[in-house]
Amino acid sequence: MFEGLSEKLSGIFDALTRRGSLSEEDVNVALREVRRALLEADVALDVVRSFVDKVRSRAVGANVIKSVTPGQMVVKIVNDVLIETLGAEAEPINLDAAPPVAIMVIGLQGAGKTTTTAKIAKRLSERMKRKVLMASLDVKRPAAQEQLAVLGRQIGVETLPVIAGQTPVQIAVRAEQAARLQGFDVVLLDTAGRTHIDEALMQEMAEIKAASKPHEILLVADSLTGQDAVNLAKSFDGRVGITGIVLTRVDGDGRGGAALSMRAVTGKPIKLLGAGEKMDALEDFHPSRIANRILGMGDIVSLVEKAAESIDAEKAQRIADRMRKGKFDLEDLSEQLAQVEKIGGLGGIMGMLPGMAKIKDQLAAANLDDRIIKRQRAIISSMTRQERRNPDILKASRKKRIASGSGVKVEDVNKLLKQHRQMADMMKSLGGAKRGGGALGKMA
Ligand code: GDP
Ligand code: MG
């Protein structure tokens, strides 16, 4: 999967990365080609549109970091938008419930449900050390229950003994009881499919769901069917409700459209990929790794990330230098607050320090949270440049204007100014001390 798309995209960006500078026309030409490549990969039209729009709006407004080329910036932006389109974060199977946790596996006939059920069972028992029971609810195909039992013996996972003549719902109920009595952590319910969606199938899935109250309902869909897989996911989600998707046959020569459109169209995460018939051929779905596989430009992406980091380091250094010289105006304060926000706010900083959990709670109780940082930055951004550089000129009428501009009370503006003054004074005295004179030095 993704080979064709990957090849096309890299051709487009190869041309860009070689350039010294980049015009809006260059971006537009590249985006036209990106659009064509995505459509050829069978990505849904709406998804292609919003993808291209996002890249364009970010590329046009972007500050190009010095030390990387504009073309490299565009690659990084495309990479970021790809990751967002794929769902940003990996979403593994969720077992966060009282055992036995039921996982229902649904989908069309031949999609790979039974195979996937066994693959998941193997992984949960081997990697996560869970005690797993599998049950086949497929009473349609004569050999279906036996197929799961064979796989179970092969991977060393128990299957629910078959009792002839039971309905899927009866089997589901029996599986739950067996799991409860015998202390299983997870029950995997492999269901029957049809060649296409019909009301009887949906009805059966809804009944099984009502009887077994699964914590996860995973739709297994064949990636080779492209947009059909996406439409299928939408219908199943609308009718039965799903919690995630497993895309199978990504080892085949599918064009990748299903993987790229799935999240955006259905709002549900792809959780796993089936990449072969073997029991180990199951992969986690990591948006950033998939983006790298599609774009194949991990080197450029990390280059731009490093450059962005060093810019932050430069900014911090500049503020430190100004502080040392005893200069610290409201622009510096705003810059500092922005840095605090970027690393995840006060909560983020506290969370990184061991033993800080308690203080974090106290901060929260004192209401000293990230909303305050946001508000303070809003106040500063409502000032003119002259005011930020020289807060002494802020008299009553200017404060009133700033307060209404940033939607706060004058008293909040005063609080901020007082805080800034204290910080600036402290820095001045520290800076003075460093130069050897200290507070006394200034008096002399
Ligand atoms: P079900 O009808 O949905 O239960 O589908 P099965 O699990 O019985 O699978 C149907 C066929 O697809 C079997 O031959 C599987 O070995 C094969 N299969 C399942 N998943 C994959 C996959 O990820 N890649 C490939 N190449 N074959 C798969
Ligand atoms: Mg099956």
C-alpha cells in the first residue's frame, strides 16, 4: 500500500526542496500535483479538498525558519497535515473496563474478521499477558466455528466450545458467562458477515451488541476495496456504532485511499492494520509513522523540527541577555508566556518535574492556571508596540482601552503591570549584582 502515492509525492517535493526560494505560484503548482496524486490514490474528494486547503493556508502564512528552505517548510507542513488527517495520535485497543472485557469484531464476509480476531487474541495474550477467550458467532458458514478453533489451537488461545443449534446471541451470552466464571480478562466475539450490507446483518449485529455490551466494536474492512471500505464503515457506524477500524490486506497493492480518508470521513480511528495471513501480521496504526511511509521524507521533517527548536532556544537566549542587561519589557514577558504555553502550560511544566504533582494541585486550586496565561497574553497583545516597550506611559485612559480590547477588567491590566514591574525590578537587581555592583553599586 501507499507505494504509488509515495512515489508521486516525493517527485513533487524533490523539485521544491531544491529551490532557494518559493513563490506562491510554486506552492500552487505543487498543490495541484498533490491533489492529483491523492485523487489517484482513491482518497475521498472532500478529504482531498480540505487537505489541500489546509496546506495552502499554512504554507502561505508560514514564517520560513532561516536555515531551512521554503520547500522544506512545505514538506513539513504537508507532513503535519497528513498526520492530522490520519488521526494525530495512535489509538490502541482499549481494555480499560472491568473484566471480562468484550470486543466484538464485525464486517463483511471475507474481510478478514476471523483472522484478525485470532491475531488480536495472540497479541493480547502474548504481549499484554491477558487471559483471552475467543468465540465464533458465525453460524452461517458451516466451517466457520471450526476455523476459529483451529487458529486458537495454533496460537494457544482458548475458544468457546461449540454447541450446535445456538443463535449468535445465545453464543455471545454463553461466552460472557464462561469468561466470568473462568476468570478470563478479554472475550473476543468473531461474528458472521455477508457479501454486502443488508438489514438482516445490521439487525444481527445490533442484537449481539445489546446482549454482550462490548467495550470495543471493531470493524474489519478490506483496504483493497478503497472508498467502499470507507462507505462501509460509515454505514456500520451509523447503524451499529463502532469504536475503531482494522484495515486488512495492507500487504496488497491497495492505493492507500481508504487509510487516508477513513478518519476524516467516519470520525473513527483506524486502530490496527492487517498485513498478511500469518498470525503475527498485525501492526499498530501510528499516524506519524504512516505519514512518513507515505511521504518518505522523515529526514527533512526532523531537520525542520530541529531548526524550529533552535529558534526557540535563540529566543530564550535573547530574553536571558536582555534580563542580564536589566531590560525586560512587556514584549519579553509576552514572549516568555508564549514559551510557557508552548511546552504545555504551567501544568505541563509541573508535570515534567518529579514530585510536583502536589504543587500542581495547589496551583490549580489557586486558579493559577493556563487560562490566566492566555488572558495575560491577550492583554499584552491589545497594547501598542510603544506601550509594550515602555509601560510607564500606561495611564488610565490607555488601560481602559486595553482592558476593553482584551475583554478584561482594568484591574486585571493593573495586576499584570504590577507583576511585570516586580519581575523587572528583580531582574534589574540580579543583573546589577552579576556585573559586580548589585543594588549598592547602583547607589554609588
Ligand atoms: P472473514 O470472512 O471476515 O472471517 O475472513 P477470514 O478471516 O476468514 O479471511 C479471509 C481470507 O483473507 C483468509 O484467507 C485470510 O488468510 C485472508 N486475510 C485476512 N487478513 C489478511 C491480511 O491482512 N492480508 C492478507 N494478505 N490476507 C488476509
Ligand atoms: Mg469469519
